Amino acid sequence: MHNWQQYVRERLSHITVSPERECEIVGELALQLEQAYTGALTGGATEQEALSHARNQIRNWDDLAREINLAERYVPAPSEKDRPFSGFVADVRYALRFFRRNPTFTAIAVLTLAFGIGGNTAIFTLVDAVALRSLPYSDPSRLTAIETRKSQQPEIEPWTSALDFFDMRDHFQSFSHLAGISPIWNLVLTGNQPAERVEALFVSASFFPMLGISAARGRTFTSEEDNRSTPSRVVVLSHGFAERHFGGRDPVGSSFSMDGASWTVIGVMPVGFRYAGEPVSGTASDIEAWFPLSANPLAASARGLRFLKVIGRLKPGVTLERAAGEVAAIGGSLAEKYPATNQGFTDSIQPLSQQVISKFRGPMLLLLGAVGFVLLMACANVANLLLARAATRNREISVRIALGASRFRLLRQLLTEGLVLAVMGGLAGLTVAYVGLMYLVRTGPEPLVRAWPIQIDARALLFTTSAALLCAILAGLPPALRMLRGDANNGLREAGRGLTAASHRLRSGLVILQVSVALALLVGAGLLVHSFERLLEVDPGFQPRNLATISTLIYQSARTPAARTTLWGELHDQLLATPGVTGVAAVSRLPLMGSNLGSWLYKEGQTTGQPPLDVEYRVATPDYFRVMGIPLRAGRLFDDHDDANAANLVVIDEAAALRVWPGEDPLGKRIKLGSDAATAPWITVIGVVGSVRHMSLENAPPPEIYRPYSASPMISPILVVRTATDPEPLLGPLAAKVRGIGPNVSAYNVFAMQTLVDRSTEQRRFVMLLVGGFAVMAVVLAAVGIYGTVSQAAYSELPKSAYGWLSAQPRKPLFR
Amino acid sequence: MASTDIRDLQKGSAEMIVLALLEGRARHGYELAKLIESQSDNKLQFHVASLYPLLYRLERKRLVEGRWVEKAGERRRRFYRLTSEGRRALEHQRRTWREFVDALNVLTRFGHA
């Protein structure tokens, strides 16, 4: 038997292929010769002839070797399999196999990324809903808000008078639509059911067409229905209100009684429709009814009464700058025409979207920034983990390079591993985001989380995908580049001994980055906590402990001054008779709830032409200051004997005293209130009380004046009830007593005063807690990063240390 | 003289011949050599020295795929089969040759000879 394998191997010594391939080729050629030999024998050839026939199959072995070498070295043109992303599936499989074999490594990396990506997705979803998304109206970029601010006191909320609005509407050329919007109006729904408060807006007929929103059922107002001389009693309802009160029935055409008048329903708005601009933005109000602006009781008021927000839609082709010029020009001409009411005001215009998000932009960007840093830290940590892993893979990579794997191919594989990790982290992150978002929506401040539908949607998923890809690159690239830059031989020598010095430097760099970011976040969070603490230390100007408050709304027919006074007397007596109640008073608007009504104040002796001062204006019962714990600084408070000449008395706060009579004693000084200084009566200052933070804890109190209740009985008094103990258990019984006064008296916003104080800091607390949470997360991530680096360094130094320790031992023979 | 001409032509068409023989089923090298000999009335001959490097080259081009197969009662042999890329390449080469032959036909009218 001939050994053809040996025969071929001896002659084919010049082929330069891998040993495995050589084996294959030799085996195949040997088989060919053997078959030729056997075939010849079978064909009747002699042994010698058969051998010769077989050997003649290949005569020139050198030529054959050269041909084989050429063939084996042939590099095919890139086929589908070799294109940049071919073999990607194999890389993914390889990565998954590795992760399955290293569950601890994978769990840590995936969890780290999950928290980073999940936290970012949750915050992005929140910020997107609140501050980034364009308004849900037709062509929202052309919607603008036109504001009229007092030049001297720009901090005062801008409102426009009805007459100014009508003049603007008649003269503006830049706008295709212009609409006036009333403040949020509380109305009492009357009828068979118990009195119910409804929050409503009075809007121009052009309001809905301007937004590009039609009624889901019926229609919205026509301009005839919004006619100033003959306003129509028609109403458009929210979907929620229609569902609640009409069930499945179509409410269009039916009538119901609101505030003592009958209104005809002409339309129902689509589900989820909400006006996002002022006066609704920044509140948790849920507007349930829209009325024509002309039906508003203030619609026919004088030019001095500013109570409207104005929005406009720019005509196509008109720029904001051009419109701004026109707004300023018309504001100027109104000031010239009506100097008594319009001088000292500045008109401006801004995109409606800016007005909507202005209250939230700062905190939202802060949150996004903080959580972005956390993502960066998560990526740094995973990069660190991958680098640590590189220690154990140096040999593998070096062998693959030595065997001819292209660096691009290896880079792709390492990046694929990062990508697979990031995708797993992203998927787990979605769960984290979902849970986190549920928590945020449940615990977040109402104006922030109730106003917009906040849910994970396509935009959030796109964000998550981008975040995951970013993580894949940030976490996968440093270790990949590090590994590939290394020399293959080095890798082989170093294998098993950990990382090179350069890798250590890279990892140390990552840890330094982490510590710096964590520190920055900690400092930021610390500053927020500090400023929040200072905010909590701010004296609100009254004693919120053991104080309850109930808002009421009195049905229109009881709104004659005498009827209101009787009703108040009843309320006062009944509530005071409740065990545990030590005082009852009423005010037109609670502290920390923002502006009430403003008024112009002229002081006696004021030079003609000097602009009046805008002051906050509240009506209070004599006991209000005592019940609230607002200190009297000078003079006296109202008392029950003031009734006869109550209209001539006023109590002012310290801020007003300082502003109007700096360095003087304000007691006995006389002022006039209102828009017409000539006709308004003189009012005497009888007392000065401490300033109350009426706007918010953060803002210094504006000048404030209080008029006695008997001079101006309130339509919807807000009751304040001082209790001997915690008011929470009394809230229910007190509200029931208020409702028990009569079927047309509603009670709402029933809560302990402390809740109001807490709520006023809710948004800051929310942002502070979140940023604080992210800072803690960053510190934990940095700690994990440091631990990883130190332990890896210790591991790679171990052999040297061990040798050092051994050589330091006394030289004693191990065996005797 | 005639045989030299055929060998020159054979060089240009070797790839197509091997691919075409593998079109129906997988075959090993010896079988391929035998088939070429027998089906061309011994006019075409592939020496081992040129057949195997050609097979290796086709393998590198991913037009064929070689695999060791062990059948019961037979020696372990390396079988070659056509890949999908090989199938496409064969179609392409057939088309090119057809066009070439058609052109030759028009120019030389050798088909009528």
C-alpha cells in the first residue's frame, strides 16, 4: 500500500498556507493520486503502470505549489458578507454568549445603564411634555401672546383691559386672529344637584378658530354670539364635564343653570383639549366651560380695569419682529389717546410657547442636565467595566490580530458588545423609566404633572434609543481603542497579568471624570438644598399651623351686599360653634395664591402726573389678622364698630408703608384707590400690619392694602378657621357645615393652611429632591468606578507585590 | 494545432465549466476531472495541477464551498458544491459566453460552416 499523503507532502513543501489548510490540501491531492492509482489497477494496468499513471497526474510540483499559493492568497472583492455590517449577527451572538458566561459583570453593567438610561428617559418624557413639545394646536409657531406690563413695576402680572383689547383688534394688521381670555372664573353650577364650583374661561369667538380646534360635538361661538352689545348666553363644555353631567346623552341644545342664569350648550370640546397659555399655565386648573368674552360681567368695564390675556395668530409671512413693532406702536398711540389709564405701560409680544414654558424652563433644564450627568457617569462606569474585562481578553485579541483579523473587524466586534450591553440596558431602562415616571406623576407638583399628558411615547422611545446608542459608543469605544492600539506581542506577553499602564491611565481618567461629575452634582444639589432651607425659613407673614381654609362660592341671587353680610354672619357663627374652632374669618384671596385684584393708589399730596402705585388689594373681616396671626405693627385693626364708616378706612402692610411713605408715619394719612383719582373718595390709613408673602415664599411681598368686609362684602369669601389642634380631622365637618348653610353655597379647596405653604414650595422641593437623588446616584456610581479601578490595579500589581514580599523574607531554606 | 486551440479556449472557460458541473449536485475533485474528460470526448482535460488550484480559487471567491464528507463504506472525500453566489456567477458567465458566441457567429458565420 502506497503512502500517498507522505508522497504529496514531500513534494508540496513550498506551499505557504496555515497548517490546517495544508493538511486539507495534502489530503485531497493524496486522495486524487490514490484514486488514479486504484483506477488504473482496476482498468488492468500493472502495479508499475498504475504507479506511473498516478505520479503523472502531477508532474511539476513547484508549479502546483505556486498555483495553490496564488489561489489561497486570492482576496475576494467585498461580498455581502464582508460589507461593514455583515457578520453583525455573529458579533451579537458572540457578545450574548460572553454575557451569559459572565452574569455578574453583565448584571452590574446592565443595571448601571438601566438606571442611567431609565432616569434620562423618565426626565426627558417629563421635560418633553412640559417644556419641549410644541403646543398641540394648528401651526403653533405663529401663535403669540401680547402682554401689557407696567413699566415701573414689571413684576406685576400683565393684564389688558377689554377696551384696549377691542382697540388692538380693530387696528392690528399683523394678526389674522386676536383673542382675549378672562382670568379663570369660578362659577356655581346650580340646579337639582348640590352646588358645584366650575372653573371657566370667557374667550373671544376667535379663540377656538385661532387654535385650529373645533368642537367634537356641536360648534364653538360665532362672532354674533360674542357681540359686545348683545352677548349670547351660550356655553361650550369640556368633554369631561359633558360626560359627568349628561352621561351618554348629547348635551348640545340643552340648557343648564350656572350662577343663576340659564346657558345653552352649543358644543363639546374634544377629549383632552386644554388651553396651555396663561392664565391656565402653571396652574392645575381644569377648565370645564367656555363662555363668550362679551358675556363676562367685566366685559363692559372701564379702560382702567385690566383683566384679559391677549393672544394672536400672526398672518402668514409676518415676522415676530414686525408684529412687535406694530404692538409697540399701537400701545404707544393708546397711551397718547388715554394717558390717564394707559401711560406707563409697555406692550410686548412673545411666542405663546414661550409664555407657556417660561414658568418651567429653568427647573426642567436643570433636571435634564443633572440626569444627563448621571448617564455620562453610567457610561463611564460601563467603560470601566469593559476596560477591566479587557485585562482578561488581551490574549484573545492579540491572537486574533496575529491571525490576521482586521482592526476594523475587531473594533466592530468590541463596539457591538457595547451596543448589546446598551440595548439590554435600554430595555431594562424602559422599565425603570416607566416606574420612575409613574412615581413622578403621582408625587410631582400638580401644575407640572397634571397639566400635560405625560407618558412614554414614540419620542421617548427615540430618546431612549439615542441614549442607548450614545452609551454604546461612550462605553464601548475607549476600551475598544485601548485594546486595538496595543501591540499584539505585548498583549500576548501581558496576557493574564492585567492591563498596560496606558489602560490604567485611561481608567484613572474615567474615575477622575466620575468623581468630578459626582462632586459637581453634589455641590449643585447642596446649593439647591441650602436655598430650599432658606426658603423654608422665610416667614410667610402669618401662622400656618392649626389653620384650616375653605373656599366658598355664593350663588348669584345671594349676592346683594345685605344678603352676603347675613350669609357671612351665619357662616361665622356656625363654624365658630364647632368644637375645637377658636376663630373664624374671611378674606378675598388667600396668601401664597398669587395676585388678587390690583388697584391704583394715589396718596394725598401726590403731584399731578406722577403715576399711581399698583398695590395688591384684599378684603378682610375684622378678625382676619388675629385668626391668621398677622401681626399689627402700628395703629389699629378693623373692628365691628367700623361698619358705618368702614368705606373710609384702610389697613396697609409694611411694604406699602415703606413704599408710599418712606420714613414717615403712615397712620392717619389719606389715599385714593381706583382708576379715577378725581372722583374716588379719600380713605384713611388706620393701621399697619406685617407683610404677608401673598405671591410666593420666594418673592418679596408687593405693597398690600386691606379693605374691611363691611365696605365690600365678598362674592366668594375664603374662610380661614383657627383650630386648637391639628385641623385635618375638622376639615370634613367644617366643609359640611358650609354646604349646609344653603343649597347654593359650594365649598371647595378645603385644606389645612400648612398644605398651602407646602404646596407653594412643592416645585422647588420636587426639583431639589430629584437633583439630590441624581447626585446620590452619581456618588454611588463613582464609588463603584473607584472600587473597580482600585481592585483591578491591586490585581495587576499582585504578582509584583507577591515577589516583593517573597524577596523581603529572611532567606531560610524551605526544607531542612 | 487543434488541441492547442482548445486548451487556450479551455483556460478562459475553466471556471464556467467547473461551476456548470457542480450545478446539479456536489462532486469531489477526482469525479470532476473524470467528468470533464469523459463528457468532452477527451478533448478537454484538466490536469490535477490546474483543477485543484482552480477549485481553491473558486472557494476563496465563495463561488463554491468545499466540505469533507464521509459516506458509509467510502473514503472521506472533499465535496464541492455551488454557493448561491456561484450560481449567480455561472448565470452571468453563461450569458457572457452566449453573447460572445453570437457575436462570433455573426462575424465568422462559423455556425454555417
